[in-house]
Amino acid sequence: MRLTTTLASLLCLVWLITISSPAAASFSCRSATTCDAIIDYTLPNATTFNAVKKLFNLKNLRSLLGVNNLPINTPPDQKLPANQTIKIPFPCLCRNNTGIANKRPVYTVVAGDFLSHIVSDIFAGLFTLQELQTVNNIPNPNLIQPGDKLWIPLPCSCDDVDDEKVVHYGRLVSAGNTIEAIAQQYNVSQDTLLKLNGLASPKQLLAGSVLDIPLKACQSTVSNTSLDYPLLVPNDTYVFTAANCVTCKCDAANNWILQCQPSQIKSSLWKTCPSMQCQGLDNFYIGNVTSSDCNSTSCAYSGYSNQTIFTTSTQSTCPASDNGASGMRSGTWRWNIILVAIAMCFVVEITPWL
């Protein structure tokens, strides 16, 4: 009897551990390319932006602040509480039809580390123990040594979705989330989400899993010959480009048009940033807009090379007037005035009899 009770308790414990553990993602990625991706990370302990930047090998703090749409002057040592979820930008690589982080981040093993601890406690279960062993060619998980460098296989993708270039975002699923609600939040169809994540039914969505969300990017005039093509900036994020000389922000409220301007940050390529003037107008630079009523001309960022920052003048004009429709509205307005006048006359005539 005791043996049966003990066995049942063990089975129950295994079952509880299984359903409560985050389901690691495996994103489909068939594109023969690399790209930028985003993933959620729930902080296991209280920390700082600088510590997160170091853990994920981010080149600068600006990229972390930009993907979270935080002020550029946010202090690097600002405290972050445990269990807060923040977005992490990282480079993605397609390998064997699956997307994983492109050799970054790399984690350096310290004394007392073991693989399951690295997976669960340091990187919050964003990948599996088997995936970590496979990409690092570790046949025996007990043989890691302090100083070993481990490639961290964050899930990602570079594939187009519905024939559109997107930024793939690994979103952590919270308890109570549904496919319908997530699809509405990110303006994606439920069918697209299910297909992209290999789910046969919305009921298969698990709390703690990482869901592949294709984020729409703002439209830009960046040429395919530019060193930063394709410049994909999703809603409510900003990036620095053109060797840090230009900052671009995406805001869906601006008709999904990428808004770029000089960054005022020291260039990583040039002593001084090249001219950002649009041709044809004096003192007219990237981000400037001239307007007269509903006609306007704007100076847009179009990419860069090793020596030049490219610009494009774009124009928007008043919508073409529809004379027929306008005349109908005018005529309708005149008939309304006539009807109101007739009604008033009837009121004046009838009033003495009341």
C-alpha cells in the first residue's frame, strides 16, 4: 500500500513538473540568410540594464533600450526587479530549417555551473538542455569546465510571412493568454499564428511557452543597395543606423511610415557624420517637413554606404476632389436649408391657432 502511494506521488510530481515547465520553442526558418530577431526574457533575479546587456552580449545599451522603447538617457545601472519581462534583440541564423541565435550570445561557464542550471535559472528556459548540448557538441553534460564558452541557442526565424518581410518576436505566453487575444494585439490572423507555431488548435497554447509572432515593420525608402537593408523596425521601437548617425522610429499612428532623423550620437564609422541634406532645398535635412495646407515635402532616410548617407524627397498632396460627389453634397446641403425654411413657415402659420 505504501509502495503504491509513493509511486502515485512520484508520478504526480513528475506530471506537475512537466506541465509547469516552460515549453521551449523551435522556430521554423528556411531562409538562407541572417536577420535581427527579438525574444522575451523574464529576469530570474533583480538586476540592471547593464548586466542584461552583458549577459546577452549586446554591443551597446541603445539596442536594448530601443527594442523596449525606453528613453535613450536611461541609466545603465537602473535597477530591474526580478520576474520583470523585457525584450532582447539578437542576431538570428537559419540552420537545418530551424532558427537559432547567430553565435551570440555566448555564455562563459563559471565554477559551480551545470547545464540545466544555465538553461533554467540563467536563461529562463528559453531553450532546452538538448538544444544547448547539440549546438555546442557536448556529449556529456557533466564535463563542462569553468571558462568554457557556450553558444546560447535562442529560438528565432528570418522567414517572410504572407509574402511580407517581418521581425520575428519570441513572445512568452502568460497564464490566461489566448491565440485570439494575441492575434488581435499584434494584428496577425489566428490561422497565421497557428501555422507558424505548428499548433493544430488554439487549445494547444501553453503558458510559459515562447510563441513566434511576426511583427509588421514600418515602411521605408531604404534602398536594397544600402548596408542596412532591409531596415525592419516594428511598432513602438527605435533603432540607430548609418553608423549611429541616424535614429529611426516606428509608430503605427504615423501610417506605418518610418520616421528618421539625425541622432546626435558619435558615429562608429566616421569622425563626423556625412551630410544628410535632401537635394533641391537649402537647409532641408532628414526628418524635416515643409508643408502648405495639405501639400507637404519631407526629407526621408534612404540608406548609407561607406562614404555617404542617402536621402529622398517625398511629396504628399491633397486628395483629388470628386466634383460629382462634392456637387451632390452641396446640393444636399441646399435642399436641407430649403426644407428647414418651409418647416419654419408652417410653424409660424400654425402658432396663432394654438
